[in-house]
Amino acid sequence: MLFFWAVFSVAQSSLIDQLHTMQVNPRLKEKVFVHTNKTAYFPDDVIWFKAYVGDSLNQPSVATKILEVNLFDNNGTQIFSKKVAITDGSGHGQIELNDAIAPGIYYLQARTNYMRNYGEEHKYLQEITVLGKALPKKTNEKRNIYDLQLLPESGNLLENIENTVGIKVMVNGKNAEFDGVIVNEKGELVTSFKGEHEGMGKCRFYYKNGETYRAQINIKDTLITQAIPTGLKKGVSLSVDNSDEDNLKVYLKTNEATFYDQIYSNYTLLYHQDRQLFELVSVARLDSLTGLIETKKNIFLDGVHTVTLFADDQPIAQRKFFIETGRKQTFVTVEQSEVTNDSITYLLSSKEKKQTLNLDLSIAVLHENSEVATYKNTIKSAFMLSPHVKGYINKPAYYFNTKNKKRKEHLDLLLLTQGWTRYSLKEMIEEINPTQKYAFETGFELKGEIKEDTKHKKLVLIPKGLRIMDKASLKDSFKFVFQNLNVTKGDTVRVAYQNWLGKIIKPEKIAYDTVAVKNTSNLSITLPFTRTNAVMNQTIGLDKSKNDGTTLKNGDDTIKSIEGTIDLDEVTVTERKRSEQYLARRKVIQKYEPVVSDIGKYYDLPIPEAASKYNTSLMEFIGSQGYRPRTDNNVQYFLVGYDGMASLYINGKPVAPEQLPSIQLQINDIENVMTHSTVILRPKGRREKLTFFQVFTKDAFGEETTTLFDKFIIKNGFDRAKNYYKPLYVLERSRPSTLTEVDWKPNLKTNNKGEATFKISKDYHLKNLSFHIQGFSDNGHLISKTITID
């Protein structure tokens, strides 16, 4: 093996100067992972989730306080949007589904405002399934559409050397098995290949000068022929060998035409992970046709890295590779520690070689044979792989599961087939370290205007029942703004003057700008192996196929496995037509969600025409539903029905029992009545039904109500995170255990011994539980572990 003439540890100064400029003002690259309590839900379920926001080193991001979590349907239309409060890099919340959600595939998307600096692709995306009855299967047959990509390893093929080519194959948006050959212009066999993993494969062949080649690929009994990209007559090829445990090997190859007519004076290899630079290696002059440069792997971090080849400051080739150092490996165990009459206590223990870690964790507790928990993402894949790879990755968690023996080979194949786009050094630096256009979000704003003459210039913000929250100055235009507020939707606040003595004075005329900022958008779904901008990338499309929708397996009414396909190409979808019932329900939910955060669980109680005609009282209407005020001592009243008790709320506020007899509301004063029921456990295992009535008055009824809704309710704030509760079908055992959950623990933090305890309600029907554990530490250790206990 011949080596290049000389290798130096520093590169030319102009390249160093430009890279140094990037390092002087570096950009943080935030990453997001969302851990859900499961991945398949019934339409009456709640999606419970824990969100993790990390920085470039996988440590909790302290810069961002707001995370936007959206749910999109299979067409890319936004269904729900939540603002999650992030503290020390994590936060939790929920999305209440309802009967307007149809069975099918949905997408949970999450990102911070700052992540938008890195483009629309830089976001977290997770597939969610909503279970239910199958959609009618379409009978009309449609032809297939094929997407084939032939991707040279370093971006270009080069004549008179052996080249490596990555191959991607999709049919109707899904990866497909394939095999094939490469033949020359005479039809002679040059090499053969086959798919190795998830529609990906590779091959090597010697590209003779002046020759043309084509690939013949067999896909599902269909033969596709595609031209091989034309090879360059001059250039340098870069290839990576990542199979050695200790050293990364980078090969540089050139041909005689380039060797005897060298137009560049210097070649440089840059090893980096985004803006983190690890090594510069400069080659003064090509002194042979093949060269090998070895680099110790211990200089790198964990995750995807890139090696870029420069020729006189111009990037000419690039290759991604993955490093797994094991330096931040943490061992986690779970075992029973105590059993009482009603619960089992578990002890979680973590061990690290040199230190005790402060872990922030979430645990989804499910049955071992659960059919509603197919986790395709983990915090490791979301932090160390997805942010560094363009496009959608099918089952990224596969590459981090040590049970998969070929995971490292397949991961390298995934990175080989990333392709490469030719760009200048300036464009490369801008991609790695973009100009900041979107700031970190640290809170919300409340704006308003004083509608009266006043001598006071200082304003204070007072939450209900609390001390002064913030201060602001009144501008000459009598407008004010409170910034970076930590407020929740539905919170009530007051704005008042404060004089020079500190006295609080109420304004007589004040207008609040409390209109909610609606970030409704369409999701641009990047499919597996969506076409990249790789140099000389060619694709072929023969047919067109549409989505056949959701299918039902095993002939069961309860869907256990849902399949769905999405159209090829990047899909940007417009608002689809929805039923009048759906639109009406969504309008009601959006209106009342600021006051009742879980309004999606409630259903309308139709008001009979006779009740409106004769202006029936509210309590008479409640009585028609089977609930009436009762008392045992003429003081304490209760709403009691034949099958349980009820609670009454008016405009989001609970009605105290002693106030029930004095309610004077009439039906004509009421706009909506909504209800939902649950089951609570009483002592000795007795179950009791509890019903909730939410009554909303017309906007014109009562001065206090008008003020509450129009002026003092925070509409642009965090969505309130609720405490987890088990679904009713779990308590009633009305659905198979394989389709139900056991528990959800979103907020577990270890003590100074690396331990944390949690309880699960005792149920003798629970056996062989799986604990799906995700989280991170304050110094960037990533925890992803599934533990099964008998």
C-alpha cells in the first residue's frame, strides 16, 4: 500500500480561519425526543408523553422553555397542538383524543422555535396509530411507482478505479427487497448485488474509462433498468472503513489522469460532528494513486460524524460514519422492593463506572406481550442519529438495539446511502452553523392598552390569589407588554397601576390582547428514502399509487395491526374536507379548552326543543339526566343519581355542594352543556361511577362571565399538564390486556445514590410486565432500556 507524500496535523490557514470564525460564534443544535406511554391508542384514549430537549452534547438544554408538540393525520393536516413547559430540559403533557379521531396512522411532531434555524427537516417525528374498525378496502387496482437511487459513496464515480455505490429501492413509499446486476454497454456482467436491509444495498465495481453502465434490478417480479451515473475522468474518491474497533480508516483514491495533471495544491480532511471539529489532516500533494489515513476513534463523541474532503478550500467529497465509544454507558435495573395490600413498590437503580448520575426518566409500564407499544424511536436514536441524517428513517431504534447482530453494518449502510450535495465552504459552514433567525423561547407575552387618561406609568401583573408576578412600563401610546411569562392557558390575571409608594390601583378602562396565537400548519412528511440532492442522483418513476388506507387484520372489530401507505415524494398536504359534525365539535373544543383543559373528553348533551321553549331551569335539565340534589342534614348537598354521583361546573368553575339549591340559571342563558363519566375506586375495591357536567353560559349572560372570557383568561400560554390516570377500559377490563396499558410514570428522578422508587397498583392479573425506560442525565448520558419482570 502506497501512502500520500506527506500528512500534517494542520491545514492551510485560509480554511482554518473560516472554521475558526464559525467556532467563535457557535450555534447550539437542540434535539428533541418524545417518549409516549404507548404507540397505539383507541379513539377515547389519552396520549401521555414526556418530552426531552437536549443540546449539542446531549445534555439538558437550559435555553428553551417552550416545546411545541403537534399531532398530524396521515394527510399532514394538524389535528392537535400543545405548548409544553420545559424545565431543565424536560416536560410532560397529554393529548386527549375524542370521537372525531378516525382510525389510522398519525404523526406526533415536536420541535423548539430555535430548531427552525436548521430547516424544516430538523424536528422530531413519531408514528402513532389510532385503533378502530377498518376502512373500506378499495377494489380498483393501481400500478406501482418505483423509486430507485444509485448513490456513489463519495458523491461521484471516478474512472479507472474501484467505486462503491449505495442502492436504495422503494415501491409505493415502502422499502422493498431486490436483487440485481450491473452490466456494461455490451451487456456483459460486471457485478451483482442484493438488498441487505430496509431496501438498502451496495456493490463495488471497477469503472473503465469511456464505458457506460446500467443496473438491472428485480423488484417483486418486475425488472427495472437504470443508467449508472457517469464517472468523472478526474477527481479523488473518498471511502470509509469503520469495521475496526479502535481506528477509523479513510481511503483516498485517484486515477492516473488526475495524478499526472494535478490542478490542486492541497487536500484536507476535516472530521466533525456539526460544529464540533475533531481533526484536520492536510495532504500537501498526491504522491500515489491510493492512500490510507487512520484516526483513533477515541477522539470522537458518540453519534454520527462527517469526514469532508477539501481541495484548496473547496469541499469535493463527503461521507458520514457512526462512532460508539461506550464512554457514557449507564446500567439500569428494576426490581420489586415492597408489596402492600394495594400496591407494589419498585426500585430503579442506575450504575456508572466513575460517578453517580442525576437521571431524569420516564417509564411506560406495559404487558410483555403488548400489541400497542412498538417503539421505533428511542432517546438514543433521536439524539445521536436522526438529527444528523436527512429524510425519514424507518425504525431508527433498530440501530441501537444490541440484540440486532448486524446493526452496526446496517447503520453504516444507512449512512452510505445518504448521498452528498456539492457546495462551497461558505455554504457548508452556513449549513453547520446557520445564521440565527429564530430565538429561544423562554415564555409568553401579554399585551394590552389603557383606554383612559392616567398619570401612572408603572403597571403590575397579578395572577389570581398571588403576589405581583411581573412589572412593565406604560408607553406613550398607552400600550403595554409583559414578556417571558410562565403562564398556563386558562390562568386568570389582573393588570393594575402601581404608584411611587407601591400602592396598587385598579384601572377603569383596559383592553387586553389575549387572542391565542394559532400555529396551525400542514406537515411536510419526508418519507423513507425520499429523493436526496445527491450528486448525479437519478430516479425512475413508472407508475402512480395512492394510499389504500387502513386495513384490518384477523377479521376482528378491534384493530390490532394497522398498515398504511403514503404517496411517494415529499407530501405537503392541504386542509382536507371534514364532516360538519367534526368541524362543529372541533370548534366547541377550541372555544372551551382555555377554561377546561380536558374538554376533549366531554360530549354534548342535546337540549330538547321543549326545554328551550319553556325556558326550563338548569337544575330541572340536570334532573332529566337522572341526577338531583339530595341532603342528609339540610346543609351538605350532593348531586346523586341512580348509578353514582355527579359534579357540576359552570364556565369551568366547580359549584360547591352548598350552592346547588341556589342556582338560578335558565336554559335560555346556556350555550352548551357537556358531560363525561369515569369510574373511581372506593375502599375494599368497590367501584363507583362519577359524572361531570360542564355548563357554559352565553357570552351576554352576566358581567363576570363576559369579563372572565374576554379579558382575563390567558389564551396563549402553556397547556396544563395533568396527572396520569388509567383509562376506564383498564379498570373495567373491557378490552384484552394485550391492547391495554398498565401505568405511566413521566417524572422519575434518581437520588444521590442513583436510585428512584415508584408504585404500581396491585393487581393479581398483572404478570410479566415490561418497563420501557427513557431519559438522560445532567451530563449527557442517554438512558434507553426495556426490562421485563415476571
